[in-house]
Amino acid sequence: MDNPLYWSDVANWPEGVLPVEGDTVEITTGWHMFYDIEGDSPLFDMVLVQGCLTFLQPTEEEVTVDRNLRTKHIFIAAGELYIGTADDPYRGNAQITLTGHYDSAAVVFDNAIEAGNKVISVVGTAHLYGQGPATGFTRLTAPVAIGADTISVNAADIADWNVGDQIFLGPTSFDHDSGEHHVISAIDTDAGTITLTSTASYYHYGTAESTAATYNDVTDIRGEVVNETRNIKIVGDTEIYDDTSINADDWGGQVICADHIDINGKTYSCNLIFDNIEFSQMSQKDSEKAALRFEGAITNNQSVTNSVFHEGLGWGLNIKNAAYVTVTNCQFLDFA
């Protein structure tokens, strides 16, 4: 690639100064900026992408590298955001952390679409390709009692699950709130047993064989177990930065994909492709601002595959006045 720019190089920034806390950072037209900062970035006010912003792909020896871009708003306008590719999914750990609360400054595309705040606004291109387990979903093969810290599942499904992964035990009773999140502390992939770092708060039904034969070959009612962990995360931060009187837990982040016509009459057509992405603490309470929202996106194909959305206080997905949207093999867990 001609003249690649690297975020960590002061020579690539105006006046030779790296972006700092509170800045509005602009990736200008014609730039291809590689985000190569390790660990947490400063907390930016906004990242405006008019050119191209790519998270630098770690080498095979750097797979433990963590990059966490923290900001109140990412606006992918005429530009492009890339993390990994379809042929070479991202190898390290990449995170975008969104912050803010309900009365933070909001973004409005036009009179019809309000992007809001604590948001990734995509009116350009956003292609994110992460990695996750080959099989992210399994069933309980034995009951889980209240207080248990070990579960049994189909062994073939968890061959590439790992210690430290977060999992979700789905409800098996009439109480829809009886699902629970746990972290794996040990795993026996041959026996199909998983040890948790905490104990179960609810009973979850499981048995060795599928129950489908009992229910006209339709329904397997054994408890669902979902691996929620992906190496690319979009997180709505619950830490309060601006006002200690506001409970940030009630106000998650959001991603919106929308076509847009600017004040000069120029048309922007969004193109969002997400594969193996983890959405955590996303969506905004008592609003239509879902963890992921397609509104007025009618031109290009949009695709979300193999992704997990968990722990939101609003809607998981909102598709409004949109077309050509495909959502495949995704789990929405513990939303309002």
C-alpha cells in the first residue's frame, strides 16, 4: 500500500502531536491510517473517518496484542473502517469502547434519522471480521442445580472453547429472567464438562439425548449454552465520565447504519459487514436505539453473521425503512 500512516507516529499528525484526551480526531480524505496503539487509547470526544482507518493486523507472534479505541462517537462519513478481512480475520483482541450518557450531545443525520449519542454512525463502510468458536452454541446434557459450578454439554461442540470465555446459560423455566452469564475456569473438551468461576443461581434442565422425539421431532427443550466471547468487541462502557449523578448502566452504546444525503446534496450509502463480533452493554433504555440499528439503509447489502449481542437494557436489533439486511447465526441474549 502506498504511503501507509501509523497512528503512533507523531509525524503523521498535524503539528506533530498525537491525539489526546478530549480531542476530535479526523482521519482525513486520502489518508490510510493504521491504528497500531496497544492497550487503551485516550478517551476521545469523536473519531471522524473521512479517509480509511484500519486496525493494524497483529503478526502471528503478536496474537495477544490488545487494542482498545475509546471514544464517545465514531462517525464513518465518506470513509472506511476495517478490522480484519474475510480472508484474514483479525488475530489479536480489538475493542471499541463507547462512552456517554443520555444527555450527551446527539448527532442528527437529517430531519428523519437521529443517530443519537454513544454511537458508531456508519454512513460509509465498516467491515469487521473477528474470530470466535467454530460452534458457539450447545445444549446441556445433564441438569444444572442451583449452586452448581460445573455443567455438562455436548463435547463435540466445545472443542475450541477456552478458559476465560464468557458463556450464557439460557432459561429453561417460565421465568424469562433466569438466564445467567458465567466465565469458564476449567474445561474438559473430551468429557464435555465446563467448570465455572461462579455458581448457578437458577436450575437449568438438561439430559443426554435430544427431547425432539418427544415433541413431534420439533423441539429440543434442553438448556441452551452460548459462548459469548469474540476477539472483536464493541462495548458500551458503564463507567461515568461526565456527570456522577447519571447512572451510565442505563445507557448503553449503539451502532447505526444509514444512507445519508448531506446539506450539499451528496449521497452516502452505508455498507456494514460484521462477522464474529461481540456486542456488550449495547442498546439504550426506553428508546428505539438498539444495539444495532439499520434505518434508511436501502442501497447496499448489509450482513451480520456469527455474532453475539448480550446484556442490553433496550432492543438488540432494529431494522427500520431498510433493505438487503442479512442477519445469520447471531444470538441476542439478556435484552429488555
